[in-house]
Amino acid sequence: MLAQGLVVSHEQMGSSNQKLRRLVLQGPVAQTAKAGQFVTVQVQDSARTSFDPLLRRPISIAEISQERDEITLFYRIKGRGTEILAQARCGDSLSIMGPLGNGFSLPEEGELWLVAGGIGIFPLFALVQSALSQGLKVRLFWGGESKAFLESAGLTSWKELGIELSLSTLDGSLGEKGLVTELVQSALSQNKPTESKPEAKEVKVSVAACGPKGMMQSVTELCQRFNVPIEVSLEERMGCAVGACLGCVCTLKDKAGRQIHKKVCLDGPVFRGEEVVWNETC
Amino acid sequence: MKPVDLTTQLGGITLRNPVITSSGTYGFGEEYLAYCPLEALGGITLKGITPLPRLGNPVPRLAETPAGLLNAVGLENPGLEEFLKSYLPKLNKVPTAVIANISGFSLDDYACMARALKKGSGITALEVNISCPNVKHGGMHFGTDPRSAQEVIAAVRAETDLPIIAKLSPNVTDIVEMARAVQRGGADVLSLINTLLGMTIDLNSQRPVLANTFGGLSGPAVRPVAVRMVWQVAEAVDLPIIGMGGITSWQDAVEFLLAGATAVSIGTGNFYNPQAPLDVVEGIRNYCEQRGYSSVQELVGLAHRG
């Protein structure tokens, strides 16, 4: 749907140099939104529209409250569009398209392991809520630049969930020093029965990953090695956001192994990791 | 007061109103259904198809520029066979005029598609794309040389009774010469303009933003160029024109009608506002009512008078 979103709250998340914002919009989109979906937002108030930027900005939905008709978007100020969006004030009205796309699927049994790189954590906020409400056991693996980043990007609310967290930072200021993929690798290894512990029972794991492309590729390769299903959320520059313009295609393998294109906006943004051709040639 | 007559005659077909959506921005007619009912439109123009399927160019395919959008999709499409099998049957039921857009790399390519898309197949008219800037051979090559342009249209003319709409490239020295060439080839209607060839460079990577280096510029930034070309062609060539290039509002659309376009088409404007076509139809109606015109066709070319 195309609807107005009334800005009811718009605040900085954590320290100012992380350039993270939390935007709460009130409007009818909340009634149909599901975890993992996104909206596209016109970054200026509807009474002061401009053609710079021309396109709407796709942002994943982090929280949904049907009771209050509200969706919450987390974003990082990264370019001209988000710089203008950051100036939106309470009472402004933004044009919203959505909810759009298909989110992560929830496994019927076993554990759901969330793997996030940087602000790839944002779409997982909505996912963990629906996973926990279905009684699934959830673990989070999250890597970021530094302690300041993780704390600004919502670490406290993850801690409050009471789920097992495995954290890494590039500078070692919190959790393990290094990449989140290393944490995932050791957890997957530990879940395997070994010769020394043949009696250990393997937990059935499903992975949902969101973050930089290289990270999602590595996690997919790990999951394939350990025979664990994985879904990844892809990102690409979008034009129409409804599958019409073919601006945001990604390359997948079909069943016969041929490379095909899918639309991130309409067919995704979530795809099965093993379908994705990470270093596409076409 | 009688309601304003919005019906529009275009190359032997009658449209409900003069507002069409542009090829490459509106998929195959299903994508925008949640935002814009097709029966509100004068017509839709389908994504360009080629004889064989094409994967198109690598990403990034899009880059924003001030009031504009560069694209280098590269004619990704399912190919003629898949189009006939999976898309065309559904289009029979579409409650508006359906314009198929065909593209190719040889005269035979264009001829074979014109043969396959017959009258009665659900297609109202054929738009012949001789102006795609994003493929290496064919496309715009046919649209920048008057003789080639005439030959392509003549090849299509020999194969079809459907109205032929020639979509012209603005990347030429003399748009009027191109319009005359396709008229000689047998075109019934002109579409102008396609995108303007452009590029943009990323200051961090110090590389072109688009994987294809160049792309076609569309959006409000190109509108004055498009209005000028519609004006020039309307003065010189006696064929109806579908005016397009940067239309996002009814005011933009009326400007094209005044410049000499019989109908207008909305492309990139749909990305900005997926309900732009509805707003444009209503705005044109109101403009006619307020100024006392009984038919939208009274507006066509008014800016040329005395």
C-alpha cells in the first residue's frame, strides 16, 4: 500500500558518531507488516517534497506494533537520502510504500541461529520477536566494529531477551576480537558429534543471516559444510521496489545449476543461501 | 456541465484517456496493481522484449543523480517464447490498452517479433524500441542513423497490421530527421523521448557507479529536453506523439500536451509516486474543466498557436 507515516518518535541511537537513528512511524502499514519485510520511505515530509533524492529509501522493519499502528525503522545515516531523512521531526508525515518483500522463514523445530554483521542486526529485531513468540530457541551471533557500535545499535535490548549471545568486534573492545564468521564456525563445530564425544547429540540448527555480502557468503559456505539450512537477506540499489524496473536483481542458481536473476525487492530480500551466486559473472 | 472527454485517438486506436505508463518501468502489468488499477489508465507499455531471453547487465544498474535516475538494466527480459507462453495469455484480460515493446539486434529480430505478436493476441499496438542506450549492438544503434531507423520500422510494417509506435532516442543531433525517417518506414505514432545517455562517478572508489559505465538518464531532470523535442517534432511531422520524459505530475503532463503530444507516458515518475498516473489523469481532467475545454484533445499543440 501507499500510505502516510506520521513521525511519532525519531531519535539518535547511542553515541552520535555511530550515526544511527530510530524512527517510529504511525500508519496503516503496521496492520499488514511481517518480520523481515521492508518499506520504502520518501525522505522528505509530504508537504515539502523534492526530487533530490528522487527515489524512496528501502528500510527494513525492526519492530511492529499493531496495537499502536506503529512500525519502527532503524537506519544508519550513510548518504544524501538518509541525511535528509534524519531531519524528519515528530509530526512530519512521510510517504511510505509497503510492507514489501518476503522475510525470513521460521523453522518448525530446533534452534534458530541469527547471524548479523554490523547494521545487518536491524531486520533481525523483528525476526527474534516472532521466533520467540513461537517458542523457538534462538541464539545470536553478532559482529561489529567496536563496543561503541554494538551498544549503540541495540545490544541492551538483545541482552534483555535472555537468549545466548556471541559477540565479536574488529577492535576487540567487546566479545571476541575478529569476525562473526569465526564464532559461527566454532559453534557449528561444537554442535557436531566428534570421535572423542560420539555420544553428543547434534541440535538441529537453522541460520538466518544479514550483513555485508562477504560475511553472508562465508556463513553460507560454513552452513553448507555443516549441512545446516541458511537464509540470507540481500541488498541492492532499488528503483520501483515492486519488481517492475529490474534495477535490484541478484543472481541465483536454479535447480539445473543455470544462473538466473531474481528481484531483491519482490522475490527477496531473503533467499536460501545455497541458491545465491556470490561472485556472479552475468 | 458535460464531463470532459478524455478519450484519445492514437494511430487508429482509442485510449480511455491520454495517460500511459512507460516501457521498462511498469513490468508486464501486474507489478503495480496494488497501487494503481489498470482500468484507470489509457494504456500500459510492457517491458521491452527480444527474440531470445536476456539476463541484462551486471549490478549496480541504477544510480541517482539530481532529480534524475541513471539506469543500465540492459534489456533483461524472458525472451519472446516465454513471453508468449507465460505473459501474453494473462494480458488478454487486462482492462486497458496493452502496448508491447520490441527490441532487437537485427532487422530479422524485429520482423520475427512483429510476426509473433499478431492482432487479436491481446496486444493493442507495437512500440518499436530503436533507442535503448544500454546494449552494445542494436537498440540505440538503429535509432541514431535515419536509414537504419527507417529500415527497422519498414521491416516491422511488413509483418504487422497493429499500429506501430516508434520510440525515438534523444541521443541524436536532429530529432526531426529521425521522426521523418520512421514516418517513411511506416510508423503510425512516435514515442519520445527514451533516456539520455549519461554517467556518474563515485568519489570514494573513483570508478563509474554503474557496472555498465554508461546508463540512460530519466526523471524530472530530462523533462525540458523532452518537451523541446516533442515541440520540434510536432511542428515538423504529422504523426501523433506520445510525450514522455520526467513526468511526475499533471502539470508536467499538460506541458507535454501543450507542446504537441497527443498522449503522455509516465516512467520513472512511478518510482517516485506509484499513484502518479491516477493523479495525472485527475489533474488533466480538472485543468480542462476549469479552462472550459470539453475534450483533452483541444489541448494538443496549443502552445504552438500564433
